[in-house]
Amino acid sequence: MSEPGHGRGGRGPLAVVKLGGSVMGEPATLRAFAEDVWRLRRSGRRVLVVHGGGPQISTHLRARGVEPAFVDGLRVTTPQMLDEVRMVMAGKLQRELVGLINAYGPLAVGLTGEDAHTLAAAPRRHTTADGREVELGRVGDIVRVETGLLRTLLAAGRVPVVSGIARSTDGGVLNVNADTVAAALAVSLKARTLVLLTDVEGLYAGPEARVVRRLSAGELAELLPEIGGGMAPKAAACLRAVDAGVREVRMLPGLAPHVLARSVLDGEELGTTVVSDPARQEVPAGNPVLPGGSPVQRIIVAGISGAGKTTLARGLSRRLSIPHTEMDGLFYGPGWTPRAEFEHDVREMAAGARWICDGQYHWVIGDLVWQRADCVIWLDLPRRTVLARLVRRSLWRVAGRRRLYGGNVETWRSLLFNPDHPVRRVLDLYAQRRRETQEQLARHPGVRVVRLTSGRQARRWLRAVADGAPPG
Ligand SMILES: Nc1ncnc2c1ncn2[C@@H]1O[C@H](COP(=O)(O)OP(=O)(O)OP(=O)(O)O)[C@@H](O)[C@H]1O
Ligand SMILES: [Mg+2]
């Protein structure tokens, strides 16, 4: 067998391929898949594989007398179950895949998100339709991707094989949906192609439930309410990926042999292709409305510290007559110490019918405000603009000894020496926060987005929001 040359071609376009647990039962299909991975490598592409394992986990648990529990179709994972999940995923399925791919050469390296801190996740919160918060146990949403190890492997021509297990922000580990993992990795590693292989022909839609061959992100977002089961995280994953610039996103019938090579290498039209939707990126002029035409009521102004969220939120609040909450004001108490009531207060605000909040604090409260928001105004300004604004703002605050939220003031000492001062942190956090916002957008596709990419655009947009718009 010829050597695919794992040591060369570590720079080609990247394909992230997610293999569903639903297609891992058939040995012949798996062997064909492994051969396709090798062909992709040989063509000069870099390849990263993510695998699922839903059916295998259920079978394994049942064999041990544990009946899977579900809330709104989402699996509940107890800490004991998680051990079993991890064993099936990383100990069995991942090993099988690594073995099959490595029949073609020393390509595959298996890992989970725990390795080298590749994936960090926060326990998922789930709110039912009637507003109850329910525990899903050890299931997480990704909050951070560290690409170092994967980049090293890919540059060396290897094929990482990743199981959907992540290190948790609360200690321990969490199970994360593999479609979600694949999309997050595709975005973080700037993949050219994201492929999701599953056990159906593609995305079914419409009264006759036909396979949709091609659709835009916007069309997919509209279909989301009727997409259920295992297809829901796939649809969200596709949306996130195209919104973040992944060029080709496909859902392919993974039970058809060699479907990966046929689609990616031979250009055969198979399954469902999702293309980016300029409308989702364009800035709609005037008052933001929901798809049905009703005005938005609960707005997040997102963006990194220094982007100008509060200023924009105040302006918007005046124009729309919707009350504004300054998130920093809820977070900081006297002496810049975090307030214990923060989460409680945010929850109370979020439960309200109409609000504008400036900031997300998702690293503290996860998707709490996102779950209630119907619109996000994203101040996605260039790094240097943000840095310049931050420096200017801090100088102004220090020199003027301005009283800020919680009665605090900024000091020269903090501005010059505090390693956690926003001016210093912006350089580290900029890319991460952008990615997190993209990920949140993908997780909440029903939320209207206004993405503003320069200070000028933001001012112009705000001016176009009509004064004294009728409240709701
Ligand atoms: N509109 C839809 N179009 C296609 N499939 C749908 C749709 N709505 C729900 N589904 C279901 O989604 C399933 C695929 O997701 P599922 O999670 O079962 O598999 P997987 O993601 O490939 O495997 P794993 O979860 O183990 O990674 C299909 O078998 C189908 O029953
Ligand atoms: Mg699935």
C-alpha cells in the first residue's frame, strides 16, 4: 500500500468530517470511510474527523440495565452515565476509527476535548417551553476551543480523530454533541469544508418531506422550528459554520459507500448543501423587526469590552423606549468585587417582556440572556478600533476620576499595572470573544442579528432607528 505521506501537504485546505454514530454500525461502510479519509489526505487536503456515538451509548447503557432519560428530546446524562459514555466513545468507537484509518498509514491520532485542553464546555442549561429550567446532567455547550494541539497534528499531516467529550468549566468532564464539536472546530480552524455524515439522505423538509438539495443559511434558520431530533444540532452546526465563513457545508447520506470522496473529491451532488446567506450578514436599516414583522423586544448589545456597547444601548433605549440594563452595573459591587446577586438579577431582567442589555457575561451565566433574547446587535469592530477606544475611555475615566457602576473608579495603578485590565486583556480575548459570539448566534438561530463592523456603521445604523417607535 502506498504511503499517503503524512509528513507532506500539511497546508492544504481543511475538511472537518463528522461521522455520526448512526452510520458507525456497518463495518463495510466504515472501511470505505477510512479509505476516503486517506484519499482526501493523498489529494493534499488536511482532514479532521469528529465522531458521534448516540446509538452505541444507548445500547451499552441498556445492556447494563440503565434506561436512557430524555427531556424535550435531549438526553439526560448522570455522572455515572458519563463514565460509560466516555468509555464507549474514547475507548471503543474512537479506537476503531483510528485503527481503520491507520490501515492506510500512520495517519490517525485519537483524542477527546480533554486532551491539551482542546475543548472547554459549560454545563448546558435547558429551559422548557413553559419556562422551567431543567438539569440535563453532564452535557455541555462549548465555551472555548484551544486549537494548538490540533494545528500541530494537522501541520504534521496527521488526521486527528476527536470524540465529543470536553473538559468542564466546573471541573470534571462533559458530553458534547458531536455535530456541535465539529462545527466549533471547523470555525476555529478555519476549515474550507464541513461534512456531516448521518443515516438519512439529507435534510427533509416540506409537506412531502423531500430532501432539500441546497439552501441558504436564512432558509435553514426559517426551517429550524420544524427540524427535530438529531437533525436539530446538525442544522445549528451548519448555520454556525457558514455564518463564520466555512465555504462548503454538507449533510451527506453516510450509509452510502464512499459518499465522502464522491462528494468532496468528485464533486457529486449528494445530500444537502448549505450556503452562506448575504442577508444574514447585511445590516438592515431602520428598526429591527422579527421575521413576522413585529418589533423586537429583548435585545442584547454584544461586543468585547470597549466596543461601545453601553453607548449604543443607551441610544437604542431612548429611541425604542425599551429599558436598558448595564450588565457591568449588575456584575460589579463596591471595590470591583463581583456581586453575589448577579445571576439572580440577570434572571429577573431576562424574564421581563422588554429589555436591552449591554453585554452577555456568558462566561459567568452561559446562555441565560440568549435564551430569552429576540435580537442581538453585535458591535463586531476591528481589534485596533476597540483598543483605541479602550485606551481613550480609560484615560478619561482615570483622569476624571469618574464614578462608575458600584461607585467604583478606575485608577492609574490599575490602568498601568493590573494584568486583568481590559486594555491588556483585549489582545488575548478579542478572537475568543468573537468566536464565542458566533457560536452563540449559531446556537440561537431564531435570534435576529444586526452585525455592525465599524464605528461609522454603528452610528449610521442607530440614526436610522426611528425615534419614539411604538412600544411593541
Ligand atoms: N428534517 C429532518 N431531516 C432529516 N432527518 C431528521 C429531520 N428531523 C429529524 N431527523 C432525524 O435526525 C436523525 C439523524 O441524527 P442522529 O443524531 O440520530 O444521528 P447522528 O448525529 O448521525 O449520530 P450521533 O448522534 O451518534 O452522532 C435522522 O435519523 C432523523 O431521524
Ligand atoms: Mg446526533
